[in-house]
Amino acid sequence: MKHTNILLAGATGYLGGYLLNELIENQNQVLAIVRNPKKLKNDNENFLELKQAEVTKPETLKDICKGIHTVISTVGITRQKDGLTYMDVDYQANMNLLEEAKKAGVKHFVYVSAINGDKYRHLKIFEAKEKFVDALKASGLNYTIVRPNGFFSDMNDFLQMAKSGWVYLFGSGHQKFNPIHGKDLATFIVDNVEETNKELTIGGPDLLSLNEISELALNALSKPIKISHLPDSLRRFTIWSLRTFTSVKTYGPIEFFLTLMAEDNIAPTYGEYHLKDYFREEANTLEI
């Protein structure tokens, strides 16, 4: 891969941290936008420059893309907080970056969305992400849209349930996924950073049903296998109730997980990190 000037937005997030390390290991010159530099776990002075800015505040981004070849954005939220909505972050903050990228003549913009986002535009999380995907495609810049399956970190909900000794699933539990570790996803993005005008869907190496993921979580905590299957109608009623009686701040992430877990989400397999090992490591950190 060519050694190039890359601006990384979202460097202190789950995926961003892995991406930063991977880019630097490949000897890229990286400009990382961070709101809080103390959160950054990499201090490689040879290849890393920090810029304190907030992507939600365009005035802090002025001329930030000068001399940059490629922008990589992992900017997005699963849960709304600090008074910011999905539209504020997943759409508008990325638009602020895109405007600066266009102004500076950036050659390539890489954006991390999620699997099947185009299919699930009606979900609040995806509505904002896909609105930005549309704008990026229409921008005239070379683009790459990366669509990962669920992250291993998203699977911690199974461990939390397993901790109580019982996992609850909607439907049969036969729905299949292949979630991916942040390190594998970072490697994939850096290896494909020169792929332009493409959408790349990617998942981890193991195709697992929800039942199998539940068993892995229970095994990791040395709990007996206890899985309850709730009727799918209850899942649909839960989504309806939350949409009707709560704010998007509450229902956004739940609607997202309950919708995606109702059917198969299978991506091309990639990587070397396995969910079984991840659960074992995480189990050691949980207070049981």
C-alpha cells in the first residue's frame, strides 16, 4: 500500500483505535481528529499528527483537509447522547468533513456504514447514515463505503444476559450472523483503502446462529445452557411500543438490534479473530 496522507475521523472510538494503529503500522502519515487527545492510545510521533476539533462543529474543521489525500471516517453513534441526534452526528458531522474534503481537493473518502443499511433505511440509525452515503456518492469524490456486519463489541449484550444465567431470543434463534472483530475490520479497510467507488460488505470468519452465539456466551461464563425463545410477535410489539411511547434516544438502538436480529445478516467472511475467544477474554473482565 502507498504511504499517503490520511485524515482519520473517529480515532478514539472502538474501530477508530484499531484503524489508527493499522494505518501507522503501514507507515501512513495520519492526521487524527480528536475531541479529547487524552483518549488516544497511540503516540507515534513519526507518523501521527493530532488535531483537536469536533466534527459536529464545522468552524473547528476549517482547512483541516489541506494536503490530505484520503479521508477515513468512522464517525457515528449507536446511542444518542450529549444532546446530539443521529442526524447531527452520522449525517451532519460527516457532511462537515465532506465539505472540507471537497474544498481541499481530497482524492478519496472512505466511510464506514453498516451491513444492509440501504435495506433498513427506515431505522433511525440507518436513515442518517444512508443520507450521508447518498451525499458522498453524489459528491464527485472517489468514495468507498464499508459495510461491516456487527462488531464483536455489539455481542456483549449476549454476555450480559448470560451473566444472569439465561439468554432470551426472539423467534427460533436460527438467524445467522458473522460479526467481526475491530482489528480484523481495520486490517480489511487499510488493505482495501485504494478500492474506489465501491461498497464493500464484510464480516468475521465464523458464521453463527443466535443460538450458537448464546451458547458461546454461556460457555464463556461456565453457565448451563439455558436459552428461552420468545414469540416473534413480541419482538414486533416491543418495537411498536418503543416507537410509540419513547423518544428516539431510547428506541433508536433497540429498534436497530431487534430488527437486524430478526433475520440472517451474512457478509463475506474475513479475519482471524473468533467470537469464542473474544467472549472468553471478556468473561474474565465481568464481575460474576
